[in-house]
Amino acid sequence: MPLPSLAALGIDAVTADVYEFVLSSGDTVDVGTIAAVRALDVATVVTALEQLRNLGLVHRTAEGTVAPDGTSTAGYGAVDPRVAVSALVAARDAQLADARTAVTDLGALFDDGRRQADPSGSTTVLAGHAAVGDWYSRLQHRARHEFLAFDRPPYVVATNESVERGALGRGVRWRAIYTVASFTGDGSLQGIHRLGAHGEEARVTHDLPVKLAVADRAVALVSVGPLDDPTAPPEALVTESPALIAALCDLFESRWRTALPVPALPSASVDGSPDWAEVAARLAAATSGDEGAVPEGVPTSSRPPTVDERDLLALVAAGATDEVIAAQLGVSPRTLRRRLRDLFDELGASNRFHAGVEAARRGWV
């Protein structure tokens, strides 16, 4: 019966063949017999037997000699493999464990070498909510002059307005570009306006390729995925490489030029509602790359809104509360919530801000 592969123990096919013969002999066997039966030259057999002996798998009799030319007149016998092979495997396991333990130290040496070779900058890969969230918070606290951000879901940490207000209070110029999907919860738009009152400069666009934070153009945190799976652990790069940071800042400035200012809250507008048609048109222009241009007309839906949908949209766009809308339409709050869900589903929207943009894009308002 051929032996299973012993390559993991450093035993090649020829040596394994010799080992199999010794195991099956039942007693000591001389080199000449092995060479004749296995059709191998004597020197090859002696080399294989001495390797097996060094591994503790065979023993050599005291009688006989090993000549300088490699030939041997000694006999060789097998050690019980249940003991010998098990001991060898255990020793290899211990060596592998030592090697695994050394990985951290070896990695540190590698990083030190890279930093010495390129002292101008370094890049580190982060994985997991804790590591990515910790670095984002570090950048917020670290900023002294400027902070740039791409804001889009999925989110790693909850918004902490107080940290940003602290940065704005110490004179940091804070610019953030949001996506329509950033306004996913009640109060999101209000929160951005609160930060705007403290000095944040905010703009909105359809979508962003990555999540990004840059502090003082000296250190940057950029997501590397996965952005389409909110359940997957986040991954990001944190870098101090001047070349990479310069490229990321160029990307930010390009998107900043084509994004539009976040629209005012209904209570702050002249007629009680944001100009959703302008929002949709400007976003369309930004997406097309036609900076600053507003396209003629807004893409329309495949069907016009129903009377009920138009009435509901008008009240939503005006900033009316659920209680006011329900009273105006003569429905219960529960019915209103159901109708709002249906309207949002039809528009593919997640909140009132998003619904206003999508309705304007379709020409419904």
C-alpha cells in the first residue's frame, strides 16, 4: 500500500519509497537490498536513509560503517511511526506556532523599513467598525485648519455634532458633501442646518464613489468597501502619503464644484417650501458634469401623479407636520403614514427631502 504524501514533513517521493520498504521489512535491512529491490543506486539509498534517521523515523545498527563515498554496510530499521511520525508532526506544529507568533514582529520590521525608505508618508489598512470609527473620530479631533468629508451611507459611527461644533469653534473650515441618501432619518436635514449655523459648509449631490475624511490635508481616511452591503464589516485606508492625499483632495474639490448647496428648511424659505425643481435640475447638471448649468426642463415620470399624490406632495414640500397634513386631507394619522410610505415607495425615496427631489425630477411638483 503506497504511503500517504509526507511532503509536509520534508520527505520527497524517493525517500518516502525507501521509508515504505524499511517499514514493510519487519526487521533491519541493509542498503544493498533496498537498492536492488527499489532499483536505486546505493548512494541515493544511503542519502534517503540518513535523512529518515535524522528525522527520527529509522535507526541505524551499531554494526557496519558508512564510507566517505556514501556507501554503508550498516542495517536500518524503522521506529514505530505512531510514535516517530507523531513526534515529528508535533515538533513541526511547534515550529509553525513560533512562526505564526513572529508574524507581528516581522510585520513591524517591514513597516519600519518602508517608513525609512519613504519617510514622507505611510498608509495603513483598517478593518472593522471599531478601527474605522476610532480613526474617523481621531481626524475630527486632530483637525486644526481644515476638514473635508464625503458623507454617504452606510455609517460606521453615529453623528456627533458636538465634536464638529468644537472643531468649528476653534476655527476649522469644515466642508462636507452629502448624498440624497444621507438624509435617511427624521431630523437629518435639521442637523445639517444646525451645523451650518455654526459654520459648516454643506453641499449635496446624487452619489459619491467613496466615504472620505481629510484633516488639514495631512492625513486622510477613505473607505475601500464594501459600500453596497451595510451588513459587511467596513474597510478603509488611513494615509499620510502626500501624493495620495493630494489626489483625494482633488477629487473632493471636483465634486464640491458640481454639488449644490443644501436647500433651506421650509421654515427658512420665502414661500414655505424648498424649490425642489431647482434641486433636481441642479443635481442632474452636477451628475452630467455640466458644472453650474441647469438643464431645460426636468425629466418627467412615465405617468403623472394622481390628485391625492399631488396634494400630499404639496403639503410635504411645504414642511407641514403629519398632524397638519392629516387634518388637511381629512384622514387619520395612521392612514397618512400608510399613504406616505406608498408615496415614498413609488418615488424610491427614504425620507421627505429625498421625496421632494425625486418628485421634482419626475415633474410632479
